[in-house]
Amino acid sequence: METEDVSVREQLFHDRVRETIICVLLFICLYILSHLILTHFKKNAEFVTDDIEDAIVNKIALWLCTFTLSVAVCAVLLLPISILSNEVLLTFPHSYYMQWLNGSLIRGLWNLVFLFSNLSLVFLMPFAYFFTEAEGFAGSKKGVMSRVYETAVMLLLLSLLVLGIVWVACALLHHNTARESLYDLWEYYLPYLYSGISLFGVLLLLLCTPFGLSRMFSVTGSLLVKPRLLENVEETMNCAMFEEASLSRKMNNSRSCWVNVGVNSETINKQFFNVQARRIALELRERASPWQRNLGYPLAMLLLLALTAVCVLMVCFHVLELIFDESAMPRGMEDPRLGLASFSMFGSLGAAVQVVLILYLMVSSVVGFYSSPLFSGLMPQVRDTTLTQIIGNCVSLLILSSALPVFSRTLGITRFDLLGDFGRYNWLGNFHIVFLYNMLFAGLTSACLIKTVTWALQRELIRAFGLHRLPLTVSRSTIPHKLLLASGLSKIH
């Protein structure tokens, strides 16, 4: 009997060590990747300065940002790793080499991501920002430790302010509970705060993702060679070269000529760079193969359209499930029980589609976030992103990525229930919030998609028939339909 107890304890010990090693290796890989990304965007002048103290402070803040970004990437991979692990165990149920991939490992990974995401959002990122802005208390000895003391005091005051706001919100919404649990910090106020942060992240995803899904078409189109209907590429490139040569001659004139003629040099420079960029794009289109020019762009657009349509259809189907089936509501679970059944009715293929859709929604949300006028100023620039901008980007990406599992489960993209503390949010059990959220997402995505497709079609037709060269005083709607057809036929011949 004692021998059996010892063997069980040894097995539990070895399982815990194995899970710890796997989590540490995964985090090290993500940390290295995050460090390379931030190094690619950071402004080197802030880290190579004559003031050694500022350089040390900036390096410490960059380490904290790297840690936060690695946690954000891990949060994005939570659902894909969980879904693929279940499918792998279904495919190889008795494989000795897959025994390490179990429910305990997945549950531990979810708990660690929840802990580190909230730690980074509530403590590490505010500490990094205050640390870079701190100069030490007046009269104290200058140094890194004086900045640490000032940052700790600022962080303490901020924590008291946030907890006070949370207590007031609890008192307004749940008066009796807030009064009875005044000193119950860990069991009531922190989960309430986490629930509010997750709700904010899910609402931010609701606003950014539909806009990002529509922006994905233009972003992808800018990376590919577009086929132009009824356009002579050689003729257009010759016109661009003539225009570029004309602007180049104007730029070579003396400044006195610019003053006499009344031409603004900045305007000429801007026009020259625009024409040069257009000429380079035309050269790339001319050098592209016919397959790349005529097949790559349509296939990419059709793929994006198919992914977006599948997302909308799955959300609409989930709305019907919410009405007739109570099990469709998002909920938490303690034991994932991997390897028993697939989380998709279409098996492994459906699970793979779920993973692709989850990653596609995350990329679309990031594109929509940086494309919105409110957050476009946070767009990182290569080798020219300040440390304050890096902190803001890390916080924003962490909010979006930590809300992605709840977002995907709320929309019904996957049936994998939320593990650990992710499933303990107060608003997840509210049918009206979940139902309204699904309806808003389907409506906003459909509206953005229809607007994008119709505008893109109108723009391409206008460019194909040469109407973009008309002066602004001429209304394109007054042009007869027969003239449009004649113009198009003449371009064909």
C-alpha cells in the first residue's frame, strides 16, 4: 500500500516537473520572439545615451514590455493550442510520445496566462510607465533606486484609486454585498476588477474586429499586385515617367524661380514622391508574372471573403443556438477532458477551420485597432518608436489578446469552454448581454463588408473606364451609359 502511494506521488511529481519545463520552454521562445519584435521597432537613440541612469531605466522598462508582449502572444495561442491538442489526442489516443499532452498541462497554461496577463496589466505596465517618467523625490539622492521609490509610491496611490473606484461601483450595483465584503479583497474586488477589464477588452474587440475585417481587403491588396481592368500598364507607366521627369525639372530650378512663379516647393516634393511611388508600383506590376498579376490577387480576396463569410454564418448560427439551447452559453470548466470528443461537428477539419478563424479574427482586430482614428497614433514605426509608444502598444495588445478566448467563445467560433478563471467573469452568464453582443457583431461585420465590397467595385469601375481623370466639376453621374460602354470598348481595342 505504501509502495503504491509512493509511486503515485512520484508520478505526480514527475508530471508537475514536466509541465513546468514545457511552460518555461514555451515562454522562453515567446520572450525571444517578442524581444526581436520590440528591438525591430524601438528607437535606438533612447537606449544609447550619455546618461547611464536613463539607459538603465529604459532597458528595464523594455524588459517589462517584452514580458508583457510574450504574455499577449501566449494568450492568442491559448485556444489554438487547446483545440489542436484535443485533435492530436483523438488521432493518437494510445501514443506514448503524446502522453505529456494532457488536460493538466492545458489547464495550467490557462491559469498562468490569466495570472501573468493581469499582473502585467495592473502592475508591470503602470510601473514601467511611471519608472520612465520618474526623476526621484525632491532632495533625495539621484539614482535608479530613487526612481524606484517614487514609482512604488505612485503605483500604490494608483492602486488605492482603482480599488476605491471598484468599491464605489460595487456599492452602486450591489449595495449589500459591497458593504459586507469591504475587506474581502482577493475573493471579491480583484475578480470584479478582472471582470470589468475583460468586458472592456471584449467591447474593444467588438468595435475593432468588424472594421478590421473590412480593412483586411485593402491591407492585403496593398501587399499584392492588383490586376487593372481595361488598363494599359505600359501607357500608364509612360505617363508617370513623363510626369516624374517634369516634376524633377521643377525641383532642379533655383529657389528664386519658385518664388517668382509662386510654386510651393513642399507641394512639388510631395507630388514628386507620389508620382515616384506610383511609377515603382507600375514597374512591379509590369514585372509580375501573369499568374501572379491575374490570379494571386483574386484568390487572396476570395479567401478573405470566404473567411469573413464563414465567421458571420457561424455567429448567426450561434444566435439561433442561444435561443433554443442553453448549453450554447459561454461557461467555464475545471477539467478539459481532452481526447474524448472533437469540439467541432466536422471533426479535425472543423477544428482546423476554428483555429484559422480565431487567428484571423485576432489579426483583423489588430488591423482595425491601428486603422481607427482614435488609436492610429500608436502605430509603431520601424526604428522610430518611443518607449512610451511601446508601452501603450503592449498594453493595447495585451487587452485585445487576453479577451480573445472569451470573444471567440461568446461568438460561438469554438465550443471549447473557458478554463480556469477565464470562465468566472460575472457577465458571461447574462443571456441578454451575450445575445446582443452576437447580434451587434453580425450586423456590424455585414455592414462593413457590404460597404467595402461596393466601394471597391465602384472604384475599380471608375478607374477602368478612365473616369478618375475627369475634372471635379464634371459629375460622373451625368455621363450617359452608352458613353461609358463606348469608352470601355475603345480601351479594349
